[in-house]
Amino acid sequence: MFRLSETTIDDSDLKTQTLNPSSGGFVCFEGWVRNNNQGKDVQKLAYEAYPKLAIKEGNKIIAEALEKFDIKKALCTHRVGLLTIGDMAVWVGVSAAHRDAAFKACRYILDEVKSRVPIWKNESWSDGESGWVEQEEDKN
Amino acid sequence: MKKFEILFFGKLKETWNTNKLVIESNCTDIESLYEELLTQVTDIPHKESIKVAINDEFVEWNSVISDQDTIAFLPPASGG
């Protein structure tokens, strides 16, 4: 399931929801707000979403991952609203019988969410300016 | 004349200086509606990078629009 959250992401609750007795592996990715981007000092940022379409597209990506990889469960939550340095921006968790599928599915979900789900980042910098962040090059 | 609700997100909100417009138009597809909307702005966005949606579904630029549709223009996603 894909969710948007206006409050702090509860990663332990998400992990509990993802684990299950038939899975021997759990892979998780957490994306955190860092204090720099594209050579600028970031003070804070805001994520804006098109909620209805974001949830539809996010759930489509989760369904694709369940179809493509031999996994048991996959969840993703993305923050919206105002975030400060060190806040968690996105959480992806996958459980599977074995590690290979779990790693691959986690990577797939994150990459697809970043490129397809209608969410936009507006950064505020130390020089007092702010602006919408362009889609970044793949930093892997 | 048909009535449309137009939604702008991200940097496109700044281009049109609003996140929502309600307009009347005779346009029959998104592409022609977009051309009409461009007459309101000076900073022309790169159309190739914009995705479009009708009533909360991604669609193609040549999709037909109907009276009372909500049409959204979406810049490239930058989440994560």
C-alpha cells in the first residue's frame, strides 16, 4: 500500500505491517532530508502532492512490484507538507522469502515513486531564497 | 462553451500565478486548451516535460475534454 503522510513517518509501525511469518527477508529504504542539494545549503523543504493521483500511481507501482518480483508484501509512505533537516521524507519496505527479490523490489519501488508519483519538492535555502527542485539526475 | 477546472502544481503554479483556474472554452482536447492557456503567460514552460491528467487520471495530450472536467498540468515529479 502507498500512503501520503502529513505527519512524521512511523517507521516501526510500517515495519511491523510489512513483516510476516512466510518472509525470511526484509529490506527497507529510508530517505532523509539533507542539509545540502545541488551546491546550496538547504534549511527546510516542503513536499506538495496531487493526492488522489499520487495515491493511485503509488499503489500502481506497489502492484507492479508484487507482480514483477517474488515478494510477499510492500509498503511505501511519502511525506507531504513542511519538513526540516533530518526528517524522514520517504519509507519503502519489502518482505520476501529471500533477499534478492526484496532488494530488487525495494529499489524498483523507490525509483518509480521518485519519477512517476506526482510529488514536488520546494526547498528553502540559507540565502533566503526558495524554489522548486528539478528532477535530479539519477544518483543511484 | 464548456466549463473546465484547471489545476497547476509545482513550478507551474508560479508560471500561472495560481493553483486553480475555472475557465470557459470551446477547446476539445488538452493540447488546444494548453495553447489557449499559454496566452496568459510570458514564461513558456517546456511542454515535453509536462504530464497531463483529466479527473485524477493520467492521460495523453490529445485526450478529449468534456464540460466540467478537471484538467491538471503536472511538472516532472521531484519526490523522494
